[in-house]
Amino acid sequence: MKRVLLTYILLFITGLTTVYAQFNVGGREYDENGRDQYGNQMDPSMMPDNLDSTNVEVQGLPPTLYMWRIKNELGDRVMIPADTAYHHFQNVNLTEGLTGHYNYLANMGSPRMSRIFFERRYPEPTIFMEPFSSFFVRPTEFNFTNSNVPYTNLTYHKAGNKVNGEERFKSYFSVNANKKLAFGFNIDYLYGRGYYNNQGTSYFNAAVFGSYIGDRYQMQAIYSNNYLKTNENGGIADDRYITAPEEMSEGQREYESVNIPTKLNASGNRNHSFYVFMTQRYNLGFSKEIPQEENDTTPPKQEFVPVTSFIHTLQVERARHNFKSDDDVEDFFENTYIDPESPITRDSTIYIGVKNIIGISLLEGFNKYAKAGLTAFASHKLSKYSLMNMEGLRADEYKENEIYVGGELSKREGNVLHYHAIGEVGLAGTAIGQFNVKGDIDLNFPLWKDTVNLIARGEISNRMAPFYMRHYHSKHFCWDDDMAKEFRTHVEGELNIERWRTRLTVGVENIKNYTYFNQHALPDQKEGSLQVISACLKQDFKLGIFHLDNEVTWQESSDKEILPLPRLSLYHNFYLQFKLAKKVLSVQLGADMRYFTKYYAPAYMPATQQFHLQPEDDRVEIGGYPMVNVYANLHLKRTRFYVMMYHVNQGMGGSNYFFAPHYPMNPRLLKFGLSWNFYD
């Protein structure tokens, strides 16, 4: 792995020297983010038509860039802020999330599950990759960049020492060949040794991407390759090593984490996943003249107005999952189906998927009567799965075909009202009887000296359970059950008042045939319906240099035995924010706290990497423990830097600090990180 990392770093440096260029346009001064002294973003149209520096060298072009993500499989783009903000930078590498919403196994990058039910995603491409949402990036979560100069970001996070510490190195590079064509690559290497026995994580991702955004033709493409190696310890042998260390360590106040015995010591999972994603569209339309001032003698400019788009999206993915164990532990697994005489476990499965989407879109705004855009599309997906044969013969092969047709209606232009709706229904193969429809509408209106933003969202779906919840064969787990389709109805409303720093979200969901992993870590369904209701208030306060950010989430499940949720989840961040060194250095000094009420949180099964209901004979409550970090966060021109004392309150009160049953939080440790942007 070190050789691979060094190779990519060498390629990265070589690429920089190859594409290095300097450009210059005169006039107004811009900062490193492409903003002038008034905060205005540089217009992308100011970029020269040809950014090729082979024959032309221009000095001092103010850097400007814009970023976007792909909203859906139809290739719609959503602009996002450039990754240059330093607020919350100290939390970007925390596996528990920016504001601590996730249960996880303590070590950086380990499997996680959100305690906030409405944040849980549909598992793609497999249920084995979903627990790694802190590292594995889906195509709709990938950042594309267009910039007038080569853009590079290098980020490094570190904590602890060479024995049990953690490190993460990320690099992102993007360069434009001209105003329309951009390409680059991304590298992400994570290595967490772990503060508890046999808990190491070692992940590597390399991605290459490109985009062409022209008037008529548009294309965005990604190739992403992920290797994830996760050691599994099954949790600590006895929670009293944390909750009552004096009983376990001959009267000592604490028990060193690395010496706490764990249930497994020679087990681990390997996941290798790659995908190729490409979405493209061709626009038909006409050109019209842009009105000029009466005394303007320059020739009139032409503007292209798209009318119709032809869309094609392709996604190819492959995921391989392996679980290996040399542990000879009695009673850890309830069943053994393959080679019961041997303690050695070698589980494996492979998934391959190919999906194509074609569509035609009538675009919004090409004339005064076209108040909305309308799209029709069809998709086909072929999925192949390879499972272990219970007799030790050739692998069991499964194949599924899905054909859907769908439509999209949207209004994105204007300042007052926007709406978007998209839906699809299955026509053939395993898609028969399945459908999904979702939409949102937002209204913006003035209130005193502010603008109020109201958003309503809704979704209704009837879906078959993911394949690996219907079929899976391994040494200790085996199931084949087609299951009933899961029917969901979700409604949500959101209120935003920017000047008041207020955001309120309220939602409710009804689920029929809720699918989950039961007390035996096996897939199961609840008969009848289950309801979840949730409300989240984000309210920030500011008085001079003093800031207090608050997030309070309340949620309730109608069946706490099947779907346990903490009633309250809290995040509070108190900090001082000011500038030093002639207002060049921005500083945040503060402390933040995460807290959730006690509940019977899902346990974790290493052999399948899934969270499941706790066994009846081993139920424990976690929560009721505030976890506090103290930090200093700094931003100097193109550089962001933080120093944080993680879990600073360890030993200062209660000792029930678990983020998952039998998986205690990491002890107190010092973390720091550095992010540096280059614009040349």
C-alpha cells in the first residue's frame, strides 16, 4: 500500500509540473477564492477562451473557480460552495460526522450508522459499502470543478502516535484545457491503527474525473476505485473495563485501552469497489442577440438558448466483499453452515452492475410560455451476484434485470417559486411492482429586511429489499427470502430565516413492511406499519466575537423494539471568532459538545458489517454521555489549520462513553489537520 501511495504522489507531482501555467488579466484585485473586495465572485466568462499555456504566458490571473455536484442520474447540476471555508474544519474528518450524528466503532473510518433516521441512505451499490459513507463517495456526492487556473488542494489529518494513531491524506487536482473542458484526479488514503485491539482501518481511493460544459454538448465522468481493509475485534470482552475499571484493574482508576481484551483478535473484512459513471447530454436550440446599449458600436453578442436535450447516463460498478477469520471463539456465531469442523472462515461475494438511462428533455425558459422543464426517460439495469455454494461447489450465480420508465418536472428559474418532481415505475424484470416518486417545492418571500425560505418535500416509494437482504450465503449466515416490498411515504417541511440564523425542519414517515436486521443479525420485516416523526431546530447566535451554534433533533418511533432511536440528539458549539495580523489571520477558539439520550442502539455484526437489533440476552443502553472537544481553528489566506483535543472530558464525570454497544469511544487524544489550496 505504501508503494501504491508513493506512486500516486509521484504522478500527482509530475502532473503539476506538466500542466503548470500562469495567466493574467488586469483590473480589479481578487482574493484566493476569486472574490473582490466587495465579496463578488469573479464571472467565469472572464476566463480566457484558451487556457493552453504552451504558446502564451500571461502573469497574475486572479484565481476563480466554481464547483458542482450531479443532482441525479439525469446529469442535472447543483452548484455548491468551493471547499475553502474554515468553519467546522476541525470536524470534517470525524467519522461521527460534523455534528456527531453517527454511531460507529471508535476508530477513524470504521463502519457507521446515523442515529437520525431520516439521514439513512438507501444502500448502494451493496449493503457492505453503505457503512463506509464517511469514505466511500457516490457519483452524486463527487465534487466537480471548473477554474481559470489549475486548482490543487492537499489535506492532511493526524492524531496519536505510530502505535495507535490515525492519519489521512487527501489530494484533489483540477485543471481546465479551456473554458469548457476540465479534468483532474482525487486521492484519499486513510490509515487508522486504532486505540483498541485489532481495530485497524486502511482505505485507499483513487478517482479520475472530467467534464465538458458547452452550449450544445455537456458531459461529466468519474472513474473511482476503492480498497477498504477493516480489522474486526467484535467489541470489548466486558463493558466494565470502561464503566467500572476499578473492578477490572485491581483498583486502578482507568484501564489502558490497548490492553482491554476483545472478543475477536484475528478477523477482518476486505471490500474492493469501483465504478465508472458518465452522464452526457446534447442540446438543440437557437441563438439570439443580446441587447446592446444604444451608443455601443461593438458587434452584438449571440446567446445560445437550449430548447431540447437528449440525455444518456451510464454507470458500471463492481463490488467484492470478503470476510476472513482465524478466531476460534465459541458462541460468537449462532450457526455454522460451511465446514463446521474448522474455525477458519473465508466468506466472499461479488456484485457487478451495468445501468443505462436515456431521456429527452424540453427545457425551461426558452420562451415566455415555457414555465417549466419536462423530461421523459427510461432505464435498464443488469445486476449479477456471485454467492458461496453451501456444498462447496461452484458459486451460486444470480441475475436480475430491471426496466423503468419515468418523468421529471422542474422549475428552477426565478427568485420566488421553484419546484421539482421526479418519478419512475418498473415495467419489466424485478422492477415490476416497484416505483418511486419524490418532489420538492420552495417559496421565497421578503419579511422585513430578510428573505424567508419555505420548503416542502415529499416521497412515496414501493421497493424490493436490497439483494443482499434477500439472498446471502456464508459460513455463519445463510438466507434466501424474496420478502414483501417495502412501502414508504415521507413528508417534510423546512423553514429558513437567514438573518435570524434559524432553520427548522419537521418530517413524518410511514413504512409498511419495514426491513431490518433482527436480534440474530438476520434480515426481517415488520408486519403492518411503522411511523417515525422528527423535528430539528438549528439556531445560531452571535454577539461580537462570541458565537453559539445549536442543533437540537427530536425523533420518535412508533415501535422502539423494531426501530430504536434516541429521543434527543444535541450539538452545541461555543467559540470566539476574530482576526489577527492585520486581519489576515482568521481565528476560531472554542469547544463543542455532542449528546444523545439513552436508548438500545443497534449492535454490530463483523461477519456481515451490518448494524442489527441487540440480542435479547445482551441488551445494553448507550447514550446519556456528553462528549466534548476543545479546538483552535485558523485560516490564513490559502491555508486552513486546526488543533483539537478530542474527548477532553474523559474521566471528568460519567464513564458510559460508547458510540455503539460494546464499542467504546476513543480516549482523550490530540488531533490536528492542515488544508492548503494552490492556484497555479
